[in-house]
Amino acid sequence: MQKILILAANPKNTSRLRLDEELREIEAGLRRSQHRDRFTLTQRLAVRSRDIQRAMLEETPQIVHFSGHGEGAEGLVFEDETGQAQLVSGSALAGLFALFSDPAEFPDPIHCVVLNGCYSAVQAEAIAEQVPYVVGMTQAIGDRAAIEFAVGFYDALGAGRTVEFAYRLGCAAIDLAGKPESATPILINKKAPPSSPSPSPSKSIPSGRTELYQFLLNLPGPQFDQVIFALNPPRGNISPPSAPQGQRVPELFAWLESPIGPGLDALKTVLAHVLNPR
């Protein structure tokens, strides 16, 4: 049984979000899913910082979903005692999730965190040091796109698909809704489980252009997305994650080798960092 814990916060002094619709749609999708008996869903609303640890202790979830505002490097927005905004940093959340990722304490520890809030990729990077799969947003994301991503993501999990597939379906759902933000979500997988190993850290980065091109074609999707995120190409140069990798790799090379691109040496540097995060 997989427990999903949803933490939602929309403080009084922040812009209104349609969190109720997001939570309702996630719950409805899981309820009608093929493997609905494999999941339980719990919600915590108007979450304060201390509520996070209490909810984690009470529920011991395998999946944690945050719904609310993000402020980039400053943190995720929760509530204080008066209902006003209170920021919680990515490092603080990473420290908390590290405790609940210890198999000695929890036989079925947390393995996925979804940060469905604007500019949450910074927090996702920190949390990914402790949790196998983390989804964050590289920039602002509208209410509708955030909801569509969440619905697609959990519909896929409810159908028995992998986290990687669920992420890509979430991005595709944004496209299907006609929203331009399908490249905003990013999946970070720095602690791949033994069944889905990352490329060996000792594996050398190809030096030749042809070999480098083929290497990217064979790179696991989540790691390729990390490469794109780190290189940060201008919007419109690379197709969104829902597009085939065979389409995105030539687009990446075209931009890298263009007059405004950083070149293949920049790609090699980023690849070395992604494949050897420590």
C-alpha cells in the first residue's frame, strides 16, 4: 500500500490558488484508477511548518505532494500561526525527508516528492539528495497547468506506471490542455534504486560529437531533463519533456552549436555534474 500525503498552503497574504480543485481531481483520479486499492490519500490544509513533521510522523507516506506557492531560493510558502506566509527552505525540508528516508526506521520509506509550486526546482535539487524521485518547477506555473500536471501524474501512478512515466504523462497533460508550460516541471533522480540504476559515475563522457550525440540519445529521460535544466536554453529552442528524446537531442545540439549557444564543452561539463552529483 502506497500512502500519498498532500500538503497544501495558501496563506492570506498570497495570491489565491485553486488548491481545492487540484486535490479533488487527484482524489477522483485515484478513486477510479485500475490500482486504486494500492493507494491511500491523506490531505493536510493550511499547513504550518510544524504540521509537516506531525503529518509525516502520523502518516509515514511514500509519496509527498506539496501544493502552493514557491519563492525560488527563498523556499516554499507555508503558513504561520496567524495564517500569513512563512518560508521553509529546501535544506530544511531535505533534512526532514532524510529522517523519513532511513530504511532502518521506516521499512517502506518515502521515495517520491512532488513540489507543485512556482520556482520549486531549487528545493527539489536539495531534497533529491535524500529522496529518489523529486519533481519541481523551473519557473512560474499557472493554476491550470499545475492541476493538469498533477492529474496526469497521479492518473499514471494509479494505472501502475513508473514515476518516470507519470512525470512525462503529466507534462503531456499540460500540452493537451493547450497550456505553454509543459517544459516547466522537472524530474530529478539522483538516488536511483538498484532496479533503475543511473549511469555509472566512473563512466567517461564521450569527447567526439557523434559519440556525444549517441550518448544523449541513450541517456535516461530524467537525467536528460536535468541536463536541459542546467544548460537553461532560451524558451522555444527545445521541445517540452513530453516530446520524444530523439527530437529533443538534435534541437539541443542545434542550440549549443549556434552563435548564441554555449558550445559542446558546456554540455560535457553539465553531463559530468549530472552523472556525478557528488
